Amino acid sequence: MKTTLLISAAAAALISLTGCANNQQLGTGTGAVLGGVAGNALFGGAAGTVGGAAAGALIGNEVGRRQDNNNRYGY
């Protein structure tokens, strides 16, 4: 039940992020959600979830920023 609720919340968050303005914001939000789910699955508990969300947000932000720069300069 807890896993189903967590996966449902993650899916709802991803769907709601489709209206973000750019890839950097979308990457940050998506990375946070996926990182939180992965952190919970790997380490369990609140600390694993928060740590995974933070790491995922940082990685997602960087990936989105690079995609925005590539789109801007046509690489």
C-alpha cells in the first residue's frame, strides 16, 4: 500500500510538471521526484527520501540547464 501511494504521488507530480517554463525547471522537478523515490527504495526512511530528492534535483537541474543551452545555441 505504501509503495503504491508513493508511486502514485510521483506519477502525479511528474504529470503536473509538464507546464513548467523550461527544461531546467522540468529537470529539477523530475529529478527531485525520481531521486526521492530511488532514495526511499534504496535507503528507506525520511532521510533516504530527502537525500535522494536533493541529489536528483541537483542532477536534473544540470541536465535541464544543458538542454536549454543546447536548444538556445543549436548544438
